[in-house]
Amino acid sequence: YALQGSRWRVKKLTYKISKYPRNLPQHKVDVELNKAFKVWSEYTDLVFIQKKSGQVHIEIRFEKGEHGDGDPFDGPGGTLAHAYFPVYGGDAHFDDAEQWTIDSFRGTNLFQVAAHEFGHSLGLSHSDVKTALMAPFYRGYEPYFTLDDDDIQGIQALYGKKLVSTGGIPSGPRYTTTTSPPSEEDSELCTDPRVDTMFNSAEGHMYVFKGDRYWRLTADGVAVGYPKYISHSWKGLPGNIDAAFTYKNGKTYFFKGSKYWRYVGKRMDGDYPKEISEGFTGIPDNIDTVTVWTGNGKIYFYKGTKFWRFDPAQKPPVKNTYPKLTSNWEGVPDNLDASIVYRGYTYFFKGNAYYRFNDRTFSVDVAEPAFPRSTAYWWFGCRSATKGTLGETDEQLVTSSNQ
Amino acid sequence: EDNPGLISQTAAMNYLSQFGYLQPINPTSGGIISQDTLSKAISEFQAFAGLNITGDFDEETYKLMALPRCGVKDKVGPGFGRSKR
């Protein structure tokens, strides 16, 4: 998300529809625009009140062509609407030459466009996240519209999280009216925090893959609106991924069995899958995890008790001195599940627990509580999970009895 | 002529200007901008829109430019302002 730089200093905002569209009944427009404001009040303590006359914060008009602000509309298609940021008054103008529609695949959906424009009225700029409401392009009617987590983060960066229950009508399955902030415990990851893989995207997001679903992580735990299906977001990518990483070229590579896939963002970058043996010569199939090590920017693959260093700039990319034993990474266990770089540290995950690797000492960090720590507590925001060091059994790390 | 059914190169340049990727064209300079400036603007738009970054008006870029969209500039945040002299 992107913030323009201004916001309203009050949480109770009034609006007025000064000029209605030519092709829709006024009462229906009232309902749709009210719904569009609710998209934002669902996640903040903002309150929107419609007025029929007098001064308001946000004035809404449906206009054609030049309409007095020096930014004329261009007829059907092209520009659909525009709105002013709070510092410029917050007004929203819609091109009345468009065929505005409600709950229809025909024409242009009024609710979706209005919700986007009101995002501007509140201080949000355009997002480069394609799935975000605040992305600039109209995507067509979405009958099961849900606000993207990117938008939620944006609006909450401006106005904070929702603290007061509105008692309003939920507008979707995950739109609740509880007093809790939306980033809450994920029952699935809290019950069983073992994962298939974790990786950073080029856009700076952290993702967790498990089975056929995925979650996005925030600094507080799991982001709102997850899990989602991997196949819905990364078209053509199967579930049960072994490992993944994003390289400095901005491309994300996924590994499963003997195959790998390459994506730019969530778009497949060519014809995949391909064989690991072809694209990553010297790397075995069925790897456990992969990471671009913060120490030297090279790609490290781990499998069982061994690891391989892959440097695409070298020929061969894997030196004949590899594989080496994972035990060279002091304190890091064999048979890893996942790894991820966060704030300059490399984290390794196995079972219910994780380890923080310190590049300077080239060993797992000595800290209190000691590593391994609970992935559920520290990464997934499960407050009921143990906070301290986890014990270890033969196969799997479990909560120690005194915790 | 390169993009039948889409938009012309002039329209594409106007688009980049309208949405904040190109400085408004100065009429006193005859509206001429360097290829480098144009390529950089196209690249920025392609990066923002999640397209392949080619720096050229390719078909994919034209197609996206032809989509209905919001009229607010893409580049308005604090990071896009003029730097202090």
C-alpha cells in the first residue's frame, strides 16, 4: 500500500451525494455508497454519516466531461472516477458517462469503484499489489468482494485498528464485528505449526506454505484473510511445496520433488515446471529447504544431513566440494522444514520450533529464551503457545513438560 | 500502427504523463522528450503494474493502458515528491 501523506484528524466523517447518477435510483446509490464506506469502517474506528444537506467532509458528485476541477472525465471507459486526498478536501467524482451498475457483470460496478475512491478520500494512494482494492485498474465485478490485506494494513496505518464494535452487518464471511483487532490467532497454524516452506517475496512479504494453502506473515503474526489456496494465487503451482526462495533478480523459485517453478510475483515466468537437474545442476531432488544466505548472497540448498551451495555465476554452479554436512552450520539441525531471512538473520524451522542463525558468529544465536523457540508463539502469533525454549525428541520438537 | 485496437504511442505518452510517470510535456520544447526519459517512465509504469520491465511500449503495456482505471495519479506519495534543492 502507499500513503499519500495526509489523513483526517477526526474519526467521524460526514458525506453528501450532491449529484446522483443518471441511470440508477437514488436510494440504491445511497445503499451502495454506504456499503463502500463500510469497507473501510469495518477495519478502523472511522464512522461515516450521510447528510442530505449542509457542509460535509466528503462531497460526492456524478459528473460528465469538464466539471469544474480542471480534470475532465473522458466518457465511457478510460478514467472512471477520481477523488481528492484529505488535504485537498476528500471529494469524490464519478464519470456519469459510465454505465454504473449494482450486482451485475455488465457495466462498471459502483460499489467497488466507490470503495476504491473513498480509499483516496481517506488518504490512501495507489497500491502496486494487484489484488488490492487500491490498485489503480478496474478488475471487473467481483461478486464476493473482500478487502485485501494490503488495503487493511494501509487504512490501519492511517487510522489504527478497530477497537469499538459497531454492531453492523458483516459484509462477508471474515468480516466480523468483534472488538478484537483483525490480526488474531490462526487455529490451524497454532494447532500444528509445522510448515512446508517459508519465503520472502520480491514485494517484501513473508509467506508460509503448508499443504495446499498459504498464509502471509506480519510482524505480529498471521495477516488477516488467510489462509488462501496456493493454486488460486500462484496459478499452476501445486500444493505440498518442498522449498522456495526469491532471488536478487526478483524472481521466486518453488521446488517440489524433481521439479521447480519460476514466478514473477504471482505470475508464472515462462513454461514450468522444469527439472531441478536442468535448471539447478548439481542440486538433488526432494530438497528440504533453500535460502539465499545473508552472509554472501549465494543460494544454499539443504536436504537431510547435507547442504549444497549454488552460485549461478560460477561454472559449475555447485563446486565439487559439495555437499557438506549441515552440522557445519553450528546449532542448525538436520532434516529442516523451512528457512527464511528476516531483518538480516536467517531463521531455520524444524517441527514446532525454529533457530536463529548469527552470521557473525556463524552459529545459532545464544539468547534468552534459548533456541529452539516455539514457531507458533514467535512467528504465528499464537498467544496460548509456549514462549520459552522447546525441548527435542528423536523426530520432532515438542513442548517441554515444565512449560 | 503497432497496436491495433489498443492506444496510440502519443496516447500512451499522455497516459504516462497523466498518471505521474512523465513530467507534463513542456510546449516550448516542442513536446520532445529523450528516449531515455521515456524508457525510464515506461519501466516505472511496468514495474508498478507488475508487468515485464522492458522499457518499451510492448503489447502487454498497451493492453494495460487500455483498461478502465481510477483517474488519480499513481505516483503521489511522499517518496515521489520533488527532492529539495
